[in-house]
Amino acid sequence: MIVIEKWRLYLETTVFNYYFDVDRDGHKDTIRLFEAIGAGKYEGYTSEYVTGELEKTQEPKRGNMLALIEEYGIEILADNMQAQQLAGYYVGNGIIPASYNIDSSHIAIASVYELDCVVSYNFKHINRAKTKIMTAIVNREEGYNSIGIYTAKEVLDDGL
């Protein structure tokens, strides 16, 4: 039996949006997830890709979303050549369209840094069956572990 002491979660851009979007179904679960990270139940990570996307948001939401990173001790992962190459394989294999390359980068950086899962509410390109299945195949072919892709609710309900 594999035992992971503390799950290492990659928080994709939509998670930061859901924290403040009270009309979204995942809003309360997202707040609970951030609180669980703050309490030390999970390790939270994000990337330069996410902070770049958050920087494009209008104030005051931009400042509020960026403040979550510091408030909850979310570590920002740097981009690297391995992640860029892996993201390119996702696009090249038709998993994610080239026009949404940033979405492939989220999964790639989490894979390269050997995190346990990506938390995402992006159901168009990231959190969908095709992406979950095909990225696992590409990751295995390229020598990386497969990466889980879940919503905050799934992480919390499954006790990951």
C-alpha cells in the first residue's frame, strides 16, 4: 500500500477565481481547500503560469487572488525546459489545443515537479476525461508519473 503523508496540490488559475466567486458551485469547497492547506493538511503549489494569468485580472480581484498565495503559504514553481517540452507533447498529441497552451503548461509543471494532483475547475481543457487519460499516457512515455486532476471537492471528499 502506498502512503502519502501530505498530498502536494497544484492550484490552477480557476481555483483562485472560485475562491472569490460566491455564485460558483465549487466556491465553498475551494475556501475549505485553502483552509486545509493553511492548516498543513496539504502542501499547496502554483506556478509562474498562474501568477501571470492572475496579473491580467482587474483590481481589486487581482490583489485579492495574489494575496491568497502568501496568506496560505502557496509555493510558486518556476518554469523550466522540461515543463515546456512536456506541455509541447500534450499539444502535439492533440490533448490540449495549441491556442490554450497555458493549460497544458499547468499540467506539465505539476508533473515535472512530481506533485500529486492538479486542482482545477477548467472543464474545457484540463479537468476532463480525455486530458486525464492522455496526459497519463504521455507522462508515462516521457518518464513522469501520471498526475491526478480533480476539483477541490473531490480532493476534500476523497480524503486525499
